[in-house]
Amino acid sequence: MDKKKDIIAIIGLGYVGLPLAIEFSKKTFNVLGYDIDFNRVKELNDGIDHTNEVSSEDLKSNKVNYTSSEKDLITANIYIITVPTPIDSFKQPDLKPIKNASELVGKYISKGDLVIYESTVFPGCTEEICVPILEESSNMTFNRDFFCGYSPERINPGDKIRRVHNIVKVTSGSTEEVAELVDELYASIVSAGTHKASSIKVAEAAKIIENTQRDLNISFVNELALIFDEMDIDTLEVLEAAGTKWNFLPFRPGLVGGHCIGVDPFYLTHKAESLGYHPQVILAGRKINDEMGVHIANKIVKLMVKEGHKVKDARALVLGFTFKENCPDIRNSKVIDVVDELKEFGIEVDVFDPLADSVEVLHEYGINLIEKPKGLYDTIILAVGHEEFKGIDINRLSNTNAVVYDIKSFLPKEIITDRL
């Protein structure tokens, strides 16, 4: 590597790409940050990051060249693709973003250039799907004219402690020499160290099982919550008691949304099924987690009936809509399942989330967020444990015998009716 000559182009400036661009810039690399969203680029040039992943100070002090003009990409020789890899309505991998990014980069790479993927994919995707697109778009030959690497992102949205520089980075390359180069590149910005995988497929597989493992662990405690609810046992108290054993894993029940845990397992099951293997444990866990929103809503309605509330036309307040606490990310938020199911019972639902972008929520989910809670509610549901909700006066917002349901075990136990 030659920091004076190398130009790193980051393709996609979201939760993954932007922090990465900033870190490379801090180490005096020449960094080009590219995004197809002109407004996103303008926002970053103005020193604003609506994802709250990068501070305004870092944005203003760094030397990243932000652009939405694809022709600027021709100046780079190292390309790092950090675009989303979502699923479609049939819960199959949606590879359009990564395919489009590969085609775009292929138009501008030159002989000897390096293309690194960070997007979460199934094992084999980089070499079997992305590389042929690069070859066709560039009219060059893989591992002769250009080379590839894969280093899966490990960004945890909203986490101000675990950042790019202090999370161990898995690296890999299409040849031994390239693998060494990719590892050296990331080692220059990651103080926690790197782990060089033996192949791109191994690195892809490592990433996909990280989130699949978490998904299965959460599905286990979600199933426990369903069982203990039938037994009238407080799940959190059980987990706290079991947690006194040194090797008990501290997972908690809840809604499993977001761009990673609720999505990545489908990439692995898709690949497995394409090979003729039907995964049972992974899909069973996914089914449990996907059904939790409906279960929670039905539980709330039962509690309302028990407290003597007329369900139809009752007023409900849902606190939080983002997929996790203290983060504005609404991708694949499962709070919508609770909201939709409550509406099916004829309940009027207000959703309040000071961190979520109201325009984005309306566009993606058809939900009009309220600016602040108004009047009295027959049920209040704490869906996301934002710090902003710690001082909220639940009693002031509650009707007589209002049902207060805490999905996140966030509120004081003495003020709630029940919790997950």
C-alpha cells in the first residue's frame, strides 16, 4: 500500500460505509465516499449525519471527498462496497443493491485494482455472483486484471463503544497475496486486530452465522417467554435466576428486527436450500421471532379485556418504533407487527418515537408518528427502550386501569401491568 497514491472509494455511505470512510481518512488515506443519494451526500458535506453514527466534529474535521457523481470513481484503485443486502417480500435475498454496485464499480476499475465487499451475503456470493458482474462490466479477468477481497462489516448501529476501530475485523482475499494486502489494509485502522480467513467463502460464512446464532438464541428465550406466560411465571425473573450460572448466556426475549439479525439467516437458508438441504432449526427460530409481534398484541388485548376495557375504539400509545434502542434506524422494525395487529382489533394507535424520522416512517410503513402523546390511553406499550423514555410520566398518560405492557423490561416493575 501507498497512502500517498492509493485512493479508497467507499460505495454506500450508510451505517457501515460512513464510519469506515471516516476511519480510513483519520489514518491519512485518500478517501472518496460515494452514494447514489444526492441528498445524503449534501447532508454529509454540510457536516450532518442523520444516522447519528458519526459526530458532526468528525464529519467536519475529516478529509473524505463525498460525491454522488459516479465518474469520480475512476480515480480510485481500491473499492470497498458497503451497500445493503435486504430480503424481498418472499424472504429471499434481494441482491439488486450489491449487483448494481458491482456493475457500477466494474465500469471504472483499472488493471491491478482491488474490490472489497463488506455487505452480508451467503457463502459463495462474492465469487459466484459479484465477480462475473465485475468481469462483464470491466471486460477484464478476475485474479489477473483485478482482484477481490471480503471483510464483513461488524457495525452495531447506535453503539458508541464498539466502533470500527475497536472490533476485530475478519479479512480475506482472492489470492494469498491479496488476502495479505486486505488484512494489512484493515489492520491499519483496526486497533483490536484482524483475523485473516483462509478464503472468501470462509469469511462470508463466518459473518452469516454470527447473526444467525443470535437469532436462534433470541428465538429460544422468546419461546421460553411464550411457555412461561402460560404458566404465569415472570420470564425475566427466571432468566435472572438462571443467569447466576457462569456459562448461562444473557439473552432476553423481544422483537427481532433490523437489517442484520432478522434478515441474515434467510441468506444462509436460501443457500442451503439451493443445495438441496432444508434447514430446520434456523427456520424454526425465524418463525418464532417473526410471530412475536402478533403474540404481544394479542396478549395486550387479553389484558385489556381482563381490566374491563372496551377494545374497539380504545386508545393505545406505542413508545418507540426504531428496531433498537437509542438508534434512529427503522429498517425491518417489528414494532409495525404490534401496531398492525392492534389496529385489527379496532384500536386507535398512536406511535411516538423522538429518534425516528417521521417522513421515513410514513414512507416505509404508512405510519404517522405523533409529535408527543396527547390525552389519556387505555394501553401503553413500551416497544423500544430509548433513554428519552426513562423520564416519561406513564400515570399522567393512563386512563383508569390502563394496561401498561413492557416489551423491553425497561420500565419500573411497579408501574407496569405485564412484560414480555
